[in-house]
Amino acid sequence: MHSIVTLTANPAIDVSTEVGEIAPVRKLRCASARRDAGGGGINVARVVRRLGSDVAAVYPAGGVTGSLLERLVAREGVASVAIAVKEETREDFTVLERNSGQQFRFVLPGAPLAAAEWQACLDALAALDSLAATPETPSFLVCSGSLPPGVPEDFYARACALAKTKGACTVVDTSGNALAAALREGVYLIKPNLRELQELTHASLAEPAERVKACRMLIDSGGATAVALTLGAAGALLVAREAAYFARAPQIEAVSAVGAGDSFLGAMVWRLAGGGDLVEAFRHGLAAGTAAVLNQGTELCHPADVQRLCEQVTLLASC
């Protein structure tokens, strides 16, 4: 059994609903709300479990919403390592305006974590036997999502350093200073979107060749072994030391953009842990990211859609 552990510093309850039209002042009568466990690493864990692998999710949880979060994670069949914290777990919400087809996403800030609370997350990670890897049983740590107030910028970097002492492969999906700190530690794989890579490199990256070059600079500096750059509806780019591949997203009618990146990463890590190579994992990732936008709200991808769309992904060798 291959081991996958995710770490989410800033989890959330994701609430999604829809309304005919969004307008000021008057009451807006919404449809029934859907609630899902959310936050980058938790979403990745949900996808991994749906695709058939066991996974554990490490995250802080506080108050009434924290208790609900734990129940929602358990409902998905994901093993929880929930760290009790003082403040309430945040909520995010997404509203679909039916008349226009536009989606509005409201992301609330996470409550601060005290030093003892975020340190407890790292301690729980250190105690997990599932991160100890051998050549026969590889393991992966996925650090994903934003950092709430009070958590140091190198939080994910510390987690990756810890995981590497156990032989685990480290995967990071975050942004800004947290991503820069992880790259200084050195990780196996990062999954920025184009905006995040632009902010990291302070470059416009308007041309495909510039994107490949920027990814290779991160690899050559020792920051990452590989970079999976997501480009929304345009597709994605995989860059490793020896090769680079571009893939267009299969043509579908998008319903929601929520969770596409997490679905992409979840499928990639699932396939890597199952023995697939980076290119094969990249193909599955793009299929899963595309599959996620077929569903409303924060439903993420479904395995049947991933399998069907994977056959439609064509890879092109890039410069």
C-alpha cells in the first residue's frame, strides 16, 4: 500500500449554492447549500481517496465548524489527523448566478494559529509512520494551500524537511513567500498556476518558451525536481530537467472552476504513488483538473470522468 499524507494549514468548510441573479440590497433567495471539506491539502486527499488510494490528511480544526470539517473529511473516507485549535475553522462560499452563468467566489481569512498550534501540526506529521518510505513502498507528503496568520512563511518548508528525513517525496502547492521558502528547502514537485509563477519570478511569462525557461531555472537552482504549471482552460506544462511537455485541456463545457487545481494535483500524486512516471501522472492530472470543472460547487472530479478524459489528453514535447 502506497502512503500519501497531505498537510493543510488553512482548511475551510466550502459552502456552495446558486441564485437567479446577484443584486444589491434585496434578499437573494438561494438554492440549498452544499458543504464540502475544503482547503488545498484536504481537497487533494479527497481526490486521492476517490481514485482508490488510502490517504491521511493533517490539518488544524477548531470550534463547531472544525467539528463539521472532521465529519466531512471522514465522509470522504479520508483518515483525519486533526489538531484541535482555539479559533473556529473558516468557511468559504461560492455562488452561481444562474441568469449569467457567472460564478462568484468569496474566500474568508483563516483564523490565526498560535505557535503551539502550528507546531502541533508538525509534531503530528513527525509521528506518522506512513511517511517512512522504502524503495518498495514510496510515500508522498503534499503541502497545499495558503497559510493563516501566525504561521511562519517557512511552515511548509519545515514540513518538507521533516518528510525528507523519512525518505518521503515532497510536493508543494502554495504561493508567494511560502512557495519561495519551500523552494529554498528543495522539493520534488511544485504545481503553481501562471499567476503564481509570474509572482515568483517577477516576469510576465507571456510566451511558452519563457515559461519553460522559468521552470527550468527553478529546477537548475535545486528548488524542485519537476514543475507542473497549470494554465487554466489553455492546458498545462510539465517541466523536468531532461524534458518538457505541453498538453491542452480536453474540450468540455465548464460548470465550475473550483477545485480544478487540487484535482489536478491529487490525480498526479495518486498516479506517482501508484508507480506511474511523471509524464503519465501529468496526463492524469490534466484529465482530473478538467473533470473537476464538469461539476458544480466544490464537488471536485469523479473517477469515471478522469478515466474518460485521460484518453483525450495529447502531450506535445515543448522547447
